[in-house]
Amino acid sequence: MKIEGWRARSLVAFGYWLLQIWARTLRYKIDDRAGVIGAPPNERYIGALWHNRLLLFPFILKRYLPQREGAALISMSRDGAILADLVERFGYAVVRGSSSRKGASAMRQLAEVIAAGKDVVITPDGPRGPAYELGQGIVYLAQQSGAAVVPVNMEYSSCWRVKSWDRFILPKPFSTVRVIFGQPHRVAQTSNEEDFERERQRLQQAMLDLVEMR
């Protein structure tokens, strides 16, 4: 679903302008444990960050990883339509759909993006949560594509929290943002639901290990 009408387009244009101004007031500390900053994009990755850390990520991608092309998974909701247009303005492609294992169409599209030599980005607890609960889709995608998952996290020296299901984070202007790119995580192949769940929990823990402020 594409947002339509001059009001919607104006909203996205204003949001894009505001986010860039807002992001440029912040100070950034980069903790690149994955070794992706400035490196040639020889290997494809699945970037994974929690939904409440999503706001600045399009700006981070454009500023620190301009050499890496890819697509972000965005929900089919009306809010997702606005977010999708915003992400595209930062030069990143979008796949619309569900991050659950049942979102087969979206997972196939993301697998095709990886097969074409590009990265993908997923918020595995979005769009409805529960917060910090990793959905099955990212595990399925990692197994099918063979791509490693790079957990990403952002910690803030000062922020506001929205009264939403995930307590969405808004960094205060002029605060410091620590951006962490975790070690690439390999998801093992599985043959039964018990082993699949074990891999899901292992990846979830790898992401949670980077989180200090919940």
C-alpha cells in the first residue's frame, strides 16, 4: 500500500527533513564488532534490530554504510506505508509484509534480495510485539538464505519513551548515541521444531546481549 494524497506526501517530506536535522544534532559512537564500516560489501547480511530502536537506523545506514545496498522489511499497516516512503527517501529499498514465519511472500522476496547480492534489515519483534520477542521469520530467512545475522543496537545518553507497546525510543537533541554492530551470528539448520526453537532463542539472546536500556 502506497501512501497517497498531498497531505501524506507532505508528511513524509517533512518527516524526512526533520529526521535529518534531528539526527545531525546527535553525537555518535560506533562500536563495529562486525567489521562492516568502510569494508567492501563482499558478504551479505541480515541486519536485525529491535523495533523501539528503529527511528535513526535509515540515517545510520546512509551515513555509515553507504556502500551497502539492500531492503528493509516494513509492515503492511498504514503507519508502515508512511515509514516505507521515509526509508526509500534515504535510498534503501523496501519489502512490505510480515516478519512472522507465516509471512512467506515477504520472506521469499527478502531471500531474493540476498540472492541478488544485497543486505536486508528486519525488526524481528515488529510491528506489534511483544517487545524483545524474536519472531520466527528471521530464523527461517537465515536458514534459507545462508546469510549471517548482524545484531544491531543503539543506546542513548538521554531520550524520551513513547507510550507504545515497545516504549519506542526518541533520542533527545544533542545527546550521544552508541551504535553497536554485533558479531555476525550464524543460524544452524534444523530438522524439527524443538531445534528450530533453540535456534530462535539463541539468536534472540545474541540480540538481547547488546541491550542495556529496556
